[in-house]
Amino acid sequence: MIAQQLCYNRSETFRGEQAQHKSMARRHNIDGRPTIAQIARIAGVSVPTVSKVLNGRADVSLPTREKVERIIEEYGFVRNRAARALRKGKTGLVDLLLPRLDDEYYLPILEGVAQVLREAGLRLVLTATDYKSEEEVRWITTVTDHSTDGILVVLPSERAIEQLERSGLPFVLIHNQGGLQAMAPSVRITSWEGGFVATTYLLRLGHQRIAYIGKTSPARDAIERIAGYRAALDAAGLPLRPELECDGDFTEASGYQATLRLLELPEPPTAIFAGNDRQAAGVYRALHERGLAVPEQMSVVGFDNLPYTEIMNPPLTTIHAPRLELGRTAATMLLRLINGEQLEMPRVVLPTHLVERQSCCPPRQHQG
Amino acid sequence: MIAQQLCYNRSETFRGEQAQHKSMARRHNIDGRPTIAQIARIAGVSVPTVSKVLNGRADVSLPTREKVERIIEEYGFVRNRAARALRKGKTGLVDLLLPRLDDEYYLPILEGVAQVLREAGLRLVLTATDYKSEEEVRWITTVTDHSTDGILVVLPSERAIEQLERSGLPFVLIHNQGGLQAMAPSVRITSWEGGFVATTYLLRLGHQRIAYIGKTSPARDAIERIAGYRAALDAAGLPLRPELECDGDFTEASGYQATLRLLELPEPPTAIFAGNDRQAAGVYRALHERGLAVPEQMSVVGFDNLPYTEIMNPPLTTIHAPRLELGRTAATMLLRLINGEQLEMPRVVLPTHLVERQSCCPPRQHQG
DNA sequence: TTTCTTCTAGAAAACGATTTCGATTTCTTT
DNA sequence: AAAGAAATCGAAATCGTTTTCTAGAAGAAA
């Protein structure tokens, strides 16, 4: 083990290949990377001709084209993006602003954006704002410098949206919290419907006392979820019981706390709609600690359909939030805007749906 | 719910603020975004003077500076990055190549890189290669176009490294698979030691029959883990039993399969070192299906310390892979290289450590 | 052969910043 | 008051590409 360690830590100064490469370039009489001008000189043509070859223009004869292409290949020429961007006014870059990077919730969104961008030959600049709107505004200012052709913002603050609208840069909002008045292009999910469906599902199983966790968050998606929950109860002719609507800031810990409180109620619920999957994990932990079995003694429904819900024990029934599509849709819309096209559907809402697994069953008879 | 839907789907054509903004700009007699030249004209100074103000140069008098700053503020001027990049030869961008985006394993690496880059005022360009080395090479070619000041590659292929070395661009490798001969700057973790520590921990608890899952993967980290496992058994004077070294490609499914096979052995193991946390999740599932309790009837150790291991039931004892530090260290090294400095420690290895939770206990007496 | 198209190719002007360096102006110093 | 030093500012070149726009060559039609 010690030998291993020594081997690992062997300190060998790394001298970049830069030096090596430069000398190789010198042999070809080129300082550093070749430019279009160098290539043109070597090929015995003019600079615009090389540019035309590079851009696949028609007004270049076949022999000339082939000669230039050969030289380009031989010298491994790649054109300088900065110069190109300067001239064309497009950078080929798109910015994505995320509240956090260490939250796996956003991962599929990122993935979706990356997919679409890659198909379009654009590259993705990633920025985390840490939920601070100052950071957000600061970055949007930075971004306004034409370093990027457009911008996607997840969970944008009001200020960020204003800044964005003022900037004139194409942008699309993901999970926009904003009021209904905002006409900015955005993509969201049917959180209300999700809450409604989750609750209705539990009602159909026969549950009468259903708790909701996650009352604390002021986020729009959270508000809609609880609204959906209430609407479902109402539609079923059941009264709303304040004691069953628990605080919760969408963390595992708050799911745990809320569950403990629910279990101390004179009449505990027979089912819990956890608001999101992280809180559902906390619910599981509390139930396990108290020796209650899921779903026999307590049905649980989550929201989001994070990857780990599949390997929870028992696998969690949850509402699927189409996060990959969120990213793909937003990116596709942004591409249109960048292209100067108009959006006939500027505000898109993607449907959620129930993923039935094994955390729910009808309530036991002696209850209620 | 129908009303809700209608509201969501209301189709309102979005006409970009671009048009609006342009007219506002026209009022100020500016076409589109102001340039340094515009600002200079308005402020009644020369272009270089504005540039000097922007760059905080000393040779500008206070009144001039203040006047220019006022105009800049008033017109919301931000300089064009492309022009700046062209002139300075630096783009302020760093590339990060990841094998996949939908794998939460890489998330903390990404986070670490982003942190360091943000502190340095650089921005992060993210690219996924989908484990395809052609993609990797293609992107590295793309990246050579000076669009980026440096590049970080996670799990680089041999070809990618060659390409990188040829490019002359500063780069740092993360989780380099390569042979020991490669002198390229890289950051890795002590996988061998992790395997050794995990196995030793089980041995100390009294286990004699310890299985390992994950023999299939050719990745260097996988090879080191099993090597560490064998070394620990060897150090304890125990024989290596081939039937306890299971295939496994580091997916949940393969952990599940391997466990089922292990349980069918005439003498099943009393502990399983799962190779990684995903496989450990599969182990849990198989054990649960067979009605075996963790840790009473089977101890389990994972590797990586993914977030969900904490909420597994019981919480998983695992080897922590310092992924955030992996990202931070690599980014810090790259910054040095970009700065033209030399690395006195070009090949860094970060330590792993055991995170003791509740998935292990001494074996039951009647076993072995 | 002449004239009119159609192809090719290149000269020159952008794109918007930074940098160099020389020309003023202002301030010290004697 | 004159000379030298220091501070301030701007003209022009530059980064590497793309985009006119024009000139000449080649081919077609008369």
C-alpha cells in the first residue's frame, strides 16, 4: 500500500506539450497556430478563397478547393472562433443558468438542453446562481456582452426576468415562478394537475385522511401542488383539515419532521402526499423509525420521479415531472428565437403523470 | 382542471422584446448595442480612453474617467466579448468534457469545477461525449479553435489524450484511465486504497467470506478496487475464492443479478463489497426480495458515497469518493496551466475514506 | 469575331475591442 | 521664465475571420 502511495505521489514536473508543439510548428515556418492568412499564402490563394472553402461556398473551382482543403488538413488548421464570432455577431454559445449544480433534480433538464444544443451544433455555457438573485442579475449582465447567443434560466427571479427583457437577448424561462402577467417565453410543468392526480389516486384507493407536506415553500410549483391537493379533496366532497397540511421546505429533513408530527395526531392520516421525492424519503425514514410499514400502514406518494425513487424500499409511487423534455423544449424554443423566428406558443406547459409503484394500497379497515 | 388547462395552453404569440428595445436604442441614436466607439463619441473622448477606463488603467484623469463611467452606466454598455477575445487571445472559457450528463456521479465534479472557475471569473462550457471516443475526439478538435482557454476531461480515452497533447491546449485529466506512462496532468482518487479499506473493515468485523461485485468493468478505477479487495484478503491470510468475485458493470441491475447468484452458492458470503453504490442498491433489492435483512444476515459496503446512500434503508456504509475536490483540484491545476505556470505536482491522487453507516455488522455465529 | 453571361478569385472594408507609441498638456524644479 | 518630468490622451495598427464588390477569364450566343 505504501509503494502504491509513493507511486501515486511521485512528483514529476509536467512541461506542457506546448513547447514541443511550437517547435514542430516552427519547422513549418508557422508561429503558433496557423491562421487563414498562413493557409492562403501556403496554398497560393487569397484569404477570402480559403474562407469560402471553409464555409462551403459555391464560387470556388474544384481544383482550388481541393488544394486548399489539402493544406488545411495537412496543417491541422482550425479557424479562430473569436474572430468568426466577432464578424458574424454569433458566438455559437448558449447560456444555461441553474440555481444549483449539486441538486440532481436539475440534471435531466441540463441533459435535455445539452442534447438539443448538440444537435444544433451549439455549445452550452453553464452557470450556477446559488439561488441568489444578485448572482443571477450579475450573470445576466455579464451575458449581455454578446458572448452568448441566447440564455436559458431555470427558476428565474423577478429581477432576472426584468434584466433579461431589457437586454434584448433571446431567452427562455424554465420553471418560471412569475405572475401570470409575464409574457416571456417559458416552459413549465402541470404541478397543479400533478397534485390533483396524486391526491385523487389516494382517494380512489379509499383513503379519507390524506396529509400533504410542503406548505412552507413560496415557489409557484409548490403552491400549485397543494392547490391541486385541496381541489381533489374538495371534488371528493371531503373537508380540508389544516392539521393535515404540514410545513415542509422540500428537504428530506422536513419530510421526516412532518411525518413525526403527523403520527402524533389523535387521528393520524392513512396516506401522505409528500410534495416531492426528497420529502418522501424523509417520510420513509420516520415511518421506518416508528416501525410502520409502507404501504400497509401508510401509503406514500412523492413528486418529481427522481432516479432513486425506483430503488427505494418499497419503490415509491410518484408524479413524474418531465424534466428532460423541459430542457429539450426550452432549448428548442430558444433556438427558434435565436434564429429570429416567432414563437406561436411562447408559454408551454408540459404534462406530469402518475408513476404507480408499490408505496400505496387501500387503507386498513379499522381506520377512519 | 379544464379551466386550468385552458389557461395554460392559451396561445399568445410572443414578439421578442428585441423590437421594443431596438426602438428605445434608436431614441438614443444607437443601432442595437452600443460599442466602445459610440460611447467614446457620446463622451467626447477617444476609443482608447474608453478602453482604458474599462480596464482600469492609470493614465486617465479622474474627471474623464467619471464622465466615461457615467455614460457607460447610462447606456448600459457592456463590451463585446468576441472582440476582446480576438484581441487578447483569451476567451475566458474553459471546457469540461463529461462522459454523460444523466449520471449523478459526475455532479459534484461539475460543481467543484464550476466553483473554482467562478472564483477565477471564468465560465464553463459543458460537453457530454456519451462515452464515445469519436465524440470526444471530435469535440477536442472543435475545442482547439481557440474558443476556450483550457479543457478538463473526465474519463478520457487514449485517443482523446493524444489529440489533447497534440493540440497544445492546456488540459487536465480527471479519472484518467491511462497507463502509468502518461505524464499528462491528471487528478484521480485512491481506488485501490478504498477497496483495501472497505474489505479490511469487513474483515475486522469478523467476516471470512466476502464477495466482490464489479469484475467486468475494464475501467482503471474498477481494476484497482478489486485489486484492493484481493490485497486485503491476502493480507489477512485468506484465500481468494473466484466464486465470490462476481461480474458486474456497475449498474443497479448487475448488482441485483450478482447477489442472486451469490445466494445460490452452497456457501454464500456473509458480506458483499458492492464495487459501487449503484450495485449496492441492486444488492439491497435482491436481498429484500429474498427476505434477507441488512446487516443482520448480510453486510453490504458500497463505493462512491452517492447522496441517496444516506436515505437507503438501512443507510449504506460506503467509501467516499471526493468528487467535489476532484473537480476543484483539476480546475485549480488547469488555471495554473492557463496562466503559463508549471505544475510541480502534475499527477494528483485524492484520498478516499470509509463512511460508516448501518449496513454492516459482525457475521452470525452459525455461519462459516 | 464580337458581345453577353457565368465562373473564379482577390482587394478592401468591416466586426469591436486592445495596445503601442507619439503628441499634447500640466506640473515641478531651478 | 525656461526646461525637464510626469500625466493625459488619441491616431493607428492589430487580432483572424467574413462579406461585399469588382475585375478578369472562360464559355455561350450572336
